[in-house]
Amino acid sequence: MIEINPEKIKKTEIVVGVPSFNEADSIAFVTKQVDKGLQKYFSRKTAVIINSDNHSPDNTGEVFLQTKTKTPKIYISTPAGQRGKGNNLRNLFLKIKDLKASASITVDADLKSITPQWVKYLLEPIVSDYDFITPIYLRHKYDGSITNHLTYPLIYGLLGYNIRQPIGGDMSFSKRMTEYWLQQKWPATAKGYGIDIFMTLNAIKSGFKLGQVDLGSKIHKSSVPKLDKMFLEVTETLFSFLSVNKDLWLRKINLKTPSLFRQVNRRTQLPKFKIDYKKIKKAALTDFPNNYKPIKKYISPEIQKSLEKMFLREKSLEINAALWAKIVFQMLYLYQADSNKKSIVKLLRTLYFGRMASAIKENHDKTQAQAEKLIQNQAKHFFETRDYLFCQYGKTSDS
């Protein structure tokens, strides 16, 4: 790990981490907002801002270090050529442990909506007695599609936790949470985009104290260009965890909603969000035949019939919440039962684009609030139909 520590900080109470790769155009703003939050709300505590970078060739690190702040700064980086947000955060966790920090935050380097209040609201619960805090955001109805259609409903449906943004990126955590993550076995995908879901899932498994904060609007660079790789890495991390930890969900559970702390004043306007429905639909239809072929014989006749009608004959995508829940549960079961895991995840990625295209049609005339209600109802549907997955094990949720 490469390190630049101008003020030779060896110990601190608070760490705010900013993982990055090629964020020279945005990291200064985020750093300044974090500094203002620390100075205004936590001036009596020692703190440091750490940029955990992927050796960005656009000089992200130089911009970060040259940004004027009252709070000390440290730059750490993976070696040249080693990428992945998870690698950044693992380095950050190791540095947090080294600095013996008791409370930490990680915030995305491309944020445009971060305010000093974010620092206050994320840190306050940790400074008291909570171990892990996830965000709640007001996001454009087409933003956060992996969250909306996979991680949120599956965590809600199987683990019984109503955590609205399990891969939000802007989180806070205690010293013992950091140490717990470092003690776990990290799958390869957790070293990339799978890191946020890895953190949330293991926080649930730990039994530590969880909470949420409403941070208002999340405005940042679009993740649409990264959706392909992001989906694969998030899904593999999620499915591998659920496969190894069946004891957490293959039983009757009660729904839990982590406590909500604070609420930032919401913006009335969200930025325009470009989504190319035709491109998403084309990607789903084009990829389907090759990804479907090796998995077809393992899929239930009911789902086969629906998929072949939509993707092969009519080429009209209508994957509603009910069908989507069955598809995800079917793919999760196959992932655990079959050695061809990569092919299963690739097929689910294709079907996810189909669900995404279907949701765009469902939401085109819906308000933000109406679209959010549909997402919440989809999560409830996952919970209510979890027996569809259990039946494949010869069990029910009451077993």
C-alpha cells in the first residue's frame, strides 16, 4: 500500500474515507464538505480525512492533498494496475485499524449533493453506540436499479431486513465493525463493486447494532455505464454469501427495520437522469439466447414458458414483480446447486436488464413517490413469496 501522510498522523478518533478512481474533477468538493462537517460538529475530537485511491492516472491524489482543509489528510493507494473499490476499502479498513479510530465514514468521491450535515448525521449514531449505519436517499426513479431490483428486495425477502440502500456507498461504522469485516473471508468480487453488499451482509450476520439515516437527495455521476460489471460482482458477492449462510434465512423470520436517525431536508428537484430504454431492451434480447441455452434445462417449466414467450417469440419484455421474484429465487437456488455459477449469474444479468426495461415502462407515467411505492411493494412480494425458494429445498418458511 502506498501512503502519503504529510502531518504524520499516528492516531485519531474519527476517520472519513473517500475511495476513488479518476475523481480529480470531484474529490475537492467532497473533501471540503467533509472538512466543514468535521470542524463544525466534531471539533473536539481528533479526525483525519483519507483518500483511498486506485493509483488514479488523472492525479486524483494530488488534487486531494492540495485541497485546503483544517482537518489533516492522508493519501493511500493500491499499487499501479490494481483496481477495485473493494481493494480501496480494504486498505482503508487496515489504516483505520492502524490509527485506532473508534468511528469512521466512507463517502463516494463523485458526490455533488454531500453537505456538512451528512458528516454529522452519519457519525452521531456511531459516536453513541451503533455499529453500522446505511443511508436512505431520495433518488431519481430510474437510478439505483441494482438496489431497487436485486439487493433491496432480496435482503428484505430472505434476511428480513428492511435496509433501503444496502449498497449506497455512503456509510458509517464502529471500530468493532471494521475489525469484524477484516476477519471475514473476502470473495474476489468483494474487492471490486461487491464491497458495499459485502459490508451490509456481514453487518447483518454480525448481530451488531444497525441503523439508517436519511441523507436527502443523492446526486452523483451516473452508474449506468458500469452496470454490466457492477451487476455481476454485486450478484456473485450476494449469492455466495447467501449460499454459505443459509442458516440466516432458511427458516421463519420476522421483518426488522433498523432505526432511522435524522433526516436531511429533501430537495424538491432531482437532476435529469438519462436512461436509454431501447438500448437496455436490446441488450437483454441480444444476450438472452446464448446465456439461456446452458441453463435452460435446470429452469422450471413455468419460468421457461414465460421467458421464451417474451425473449424469443414476442420480443416484448413484461417481467413484473411476481415473475421477477420467482426468477431471482430460481437463479439463487441454481447458483447453490450447480457448479456453473458464472453462467447462472450471466443469465440473471440478462434477465435483470429485462426487468429494468419492464420497470421503465411501468414507471414512465409515475411520480417519484409512486415509483418508490412500487419498489417497496416488490420487496414485500419477495418476502411474501419466499416459500417459492424454500419449496425447492423441500421446506417452507414454517419448517
